[in-house]
Amino acid sequence: MRTPTITRRTLAIIVIIELLFGAWIWFGTGDAPAAQPAPAPVTSAEPGAAAPPGVVAPTPPSDAPAVAPTAATPATPGKVECPKKPPSPPRDLMKDLIPIGILILVIVIVVVRLPKVELGHSVAFRRRRLLNWLPLGLTYSFLYFGRYNIKQFQGIGLTEADYGTVFGVGSAVYGLAFLLNGPLTDRWGGRATILIAAAGSGAANLWMGYMAMTGETMGMSVVTAFSLAFAVNMYFQSFGAVSIVKVNAAWFHLRERGTFGGIFGILISLGLYFAYDVGKRISLELPIEWLFWIPALLLGLFFVLSFLFVRNQPSDTGHKDFDLGDATNEGEHLGVKAVFIKLITHPVILVLSVIELCSGFLRQAILQWGTDFGKGAGVGHTFVFENWGMVSCVAGITGGMFAGAISDHLFQSRRSPVSAVLYGIMVGGAAMLIPLLSAPELIGWVVALMSMAIIGVHGMLTATASADFAGKKNTGMAVGIIDGFVYLGSTAQSFLYGATLPASKIRDADGCLVNNPAARDVDNWYIWPIAMLPVAIIGMALALKIWNARPTRSGGGGH
């Protein structure tokens, strides 16, 4: 049967088109001068006064000294003008094309070589399923773009401490929102809630772009204003993961979900590529508001596509619903409170939740602070950290495919053994980073390996195991509980590292962001791997504890 091959080729073509769009953003503005936010000037009654709330200050690049206002743009008497970032030098074309080429090559190889699980689905069903999950997956990919783009605003309008607060508040809202959004997704269906996610996140990004452009924060401080806007963004973002797992739980058999989770990881990982690499390019070449407005426009486009093509289950498209082989119990009709109590006391889901708390801490520790750690270790200009988005994307793809394929074909669709193996990589990597700070040449590749491992764990447990053990009916609430724990871990790391890691930029007496010498002292960066090590050990121990867990028809976990 040639249908799986056609499906893989179609996926490869669409992903390549998406990457070419990213390349167009990457190169299409290469002749434009670098632009920075143009906030209202900082009013100061006397020299050295602090910046008032509501002003987003631009900043020079991290490797350049602060630049005083030039004669061409004299400071207005009684006002302080923050230094402007000089135009970025022309980029080497090959330096940009090589990472994109590597990314396309990895995707094509992975997609074409995917293992197949034959369950007798018809050609028409496979085609309609592709049309269902591809727009859904790309919508989630651009939700990632509209979530992690805030990282590129660090050093432009936010210090590291500011960023830690903004992302920490957003993460807490994301985690707590699942208490409401999980049951809502089970009630309304994943199609409705992915549309809510795209519309809400798009609107929040338009709001952040407006504040970045104008400096208008409605009388609030910069940190408070962006914390509020990002919290709104993350509330709507929290519908995304629940919606995806809810919809696909009805379209994919238990035996297909591991491999499909790997495919889906490709689409999710592309969001990291756009947020970090394309987002970085946007911040260098376009007015800073476009860092937020471009994701908003893409989410608007995929809102329309999801509305047209995404459906909750096969029977909504004229195809027959089928036995999913998971813990779905068709005879069970419980209220929200009863389902919540059942899931939170489920022995396997409870352990999965704590494992995911650990992976939430570790995943965001790497994604959010990896490049800062590279700069602090003196290797910020090496290949891994210069192309962090591409590396994170490849790590997500390879981690997801490794975890999914091994789970389905070596461990008989058990998710915990693979998670234990990947957590072992995290433990070894965190331990290696401590001595490597004295000889940092290999740091980038160790961090990349750790990124692959922890993204693989996250995709395996949140997107796959939650559906396996909860069943189709309760998937939304199960994902809500598990992903809520993920973002509790994310919240913890954000406030911890935001408070303890040295900021590359600090605000001077005029409220402008300037370089911080403490960020170049390598001794200030040991806390990063040291804090990860015990968390990784706990996660590995818990994954080993449920090594043989399997879903059962009653919704329990067998061993």
C-alpha cells in the first residue's frame, strides 16, 4: 500500500514550504536598517532620575558598549534619550543557509523513514486524517511562535530579572488555567478550543506589539504591563496542548500514537525554530513590534484553516469511529468533579504528573536560559548557541521520533521506559556541565543533547501517555492535570533562575538597559546545571517506578 508514503511526502512538502516562509522572513529584510522600539522619551526632572513606569527602553547589543546619543539625534533638554542600537552588520549568506539546510534535511530523512503501523485504515480515512491533524499541528506550531517570541524581547525591553518575572507569571497562569480549560475542552471539543487558543493568543500578541512600539503601558510599569499581557496570552495558549491531544485521541489508535507523537513533535519543534531563530532575525531587522505581530498574523491565518478543516472525530467527517485500544470506557458517565478526583488519585497519572513537573523545570531551564548560559560560559558565538532555534527544533524532532518509535516498537507502546532512558541522559548531561565550565568547548553539544532528551520526555508523557491512561472522554482533563504540573515546574525555574542568574543587561539610573559585567563571570553560572541535577534524578527515579505501567479498559494502570 502506497498511502503512507504519499502521506509522508505530503508532510515533508508542507513542512519545507513552512521553512521556506521562515527563510523569506530571515533574508527578505536583509537590506533594511536595524530598528528598535520607539517609546516615548524618559522624562526626568534631574539627571540620573529613574525611568517612569510605561517606558520600554532600547539597548545596545550585548557585545558592544553603550553608545551615547549622537549629534544627529540630540537629546531634548530635560529628557533622557537611551542609546540606540547601531545597524547590524551584513550577514554571511552561507552562515544563514547552512542551519536551514540542516533543518530541512533532518525533517525529510525523519519523515520519509518513519516506521509504519498498519491497522487497516482506508485510503480515504488516512487522507482525511492528514487534512485534520496537519492544520491543527501547524496552528500549535505558531502558538509556540507566539509564546516563546517574548525571549527575543529580553535585552531590548526587559532585563533578565524582568523576563524571569514575566515568563514566571505567564507560566503560573498557564498551569492553573488547566483546572478550567481541561474540563472545558472535554465539554466543548478540541476543535472549538484550538480556535479559542489561536484567536486569544493572536490578540494578546497584537497587544504586546502595540506596547513595544509605543511604550504605552497604561500607567503600569513595563514589567507589570508585559506580565499582564503575557498572562493573557498564556491563558489562551493553555487551550492548545489540550485541544491537540483531545482531537487526536479520537483519530489515532493506541499503537499509532507513539510514532504520531514524533511526527507532531516536528510541527511543535518548528515553533521553537520560528520563535528563536526567525524571531531573532525579526528583532534585528524589523521594528520590534513585528516580533509580536507576525505570530499574531500567522495565528489568524491558521484560525481560518482550522475552522475549515479540523473536526473532533472521524464520524464528524463521515468516517466511522473505531476502537482506540486505550483506557476509554464507553459505559462510564461521570461528572467533572468525579472525573477530576478519579484522575488525580490515579496511581500512574499522579506519578506522570510529578515526572512532568520535573520535565517542566528542566525543559524551560534549557529553552529559556540555554543561550544565556552559553554566553556566560564564553561560548555564546559557537554554532549551537548562534543557531539555538534550529538546534532546539532538531532536538525536538529527534527526541520525539526516538521516544515515539522506541516506545511503539521496542517497549510495546509503554511510555515510561523511554522516559527513564531520556531522564538518564539529563542526569548525565547536567553532571557533565559542572566541570565543563572550566573547559567549555563541548558545552553547546551537551546542552543540545539534553534538549533532545527532555523535549522527548515532554512529548511522550503529555501528548501520548495522558491519552493512553485517561481514554478519549477524559483526555482534556488528564492533559490539563499533567501539563498543569509541567508549568508549575516551569514557573519554579523561571523565578529561580531569574533571581539567581546574572543579568546580561541592567537598568542604569536613567532607566536604560546597559551591559552588566557580572554576566561575564563564569563563576556566576554554576547554579544553572547544579539546580537541574537533583530535579533530573527525581524524574528518572519516578519513571523507573512505573516502568511496566500499561493502560487498561477500566481506566486504570496495569503493571
